[in-house]
Amino acid sequence: MTMSLAAMTAALLGRLSPAPGALLQEAIDVTVILNALRALLPAPGKDPARPGT
């Protein structure tokens, strides 16, 4: 969220043109999605086939 706000502020101030800004936003989005997908992975040292262990 902070990275997106920083990029929007830079664009607002004219420091970031539209095409690089769009690419930066896509990179931020991919990073956030990959980070969120980590929640689907089992915790280290846990056996997903044996819940409660």
C-alpha cells in the first residue's frame, strides 16, 4: 500500500510518467499477490497431511 501511494505521489508531482508508472504498479501488484499467496503454504515444519501435529 505504501509503495502504491509513493508511486501515485511521484506521478502527481510529475516525477513518474504514465508508462513507467504503470509498469511499477504492475510490479507492486505482483509482489503483493505473491506475498498473499504465502498464506496458503503450510508453516515450516508442519505436515499438511497430519493436521493438529
